[in-house]
Amino acid sequence: MSRILEGRVEAIYEVEGGPVPMSYITRGHVDKETFAKEVFCEFGVVADIERVEHVYVRNTPWQGPDGWVVVMNLAERGRGAYPITSIDQGWTTT
């Protein structure tokens, strides 16, 4: 039996190709428990269900040092925004 989100959960890195994901996402607002289980199945990460969120994001262009890239920003529900289910890994800076 195939899992409902199989292959649809993505790891998001602060820097492309970075060593540790800063969050995991899937498009759409899906059941939080199902999402947390899929993060574990796909990545071996135990996701605290209390930290799973339903949010909206918008992709916007940004000019970085290596040229233009598209970044995902939190947004209010509205034109150009789309729903995701996510869990932030709780980055800390040193």
C-alpha cells in the first residue's frame, strides 16, 4: 500500500546543497499527523507534531551574490500565495 504523501515531502535548505535541512514541507494543507509520519519515513527525522504548521507562502525572485534565485517567503492567503504544510527544524545561529 502506498503512503498518501510518498515522494511529496521536500527538505528545504538555507543554502542549496547545505548539510542540514532547515525545514520539511509539502504542498497543500494536509493532516499534521500524516505529515509528521511521512517526514520520519522519508528522512528518519522525528517531527514534533506540535511544530507542524499550515501556512501560506509566495515564491519571489531575489538577487543574490551568484545571480537571481527564487525564494519562498511566508505570506498571507491571497493572490500568488499557496498553502503548504511545514515543520521548521528550529535553526539556531552561533
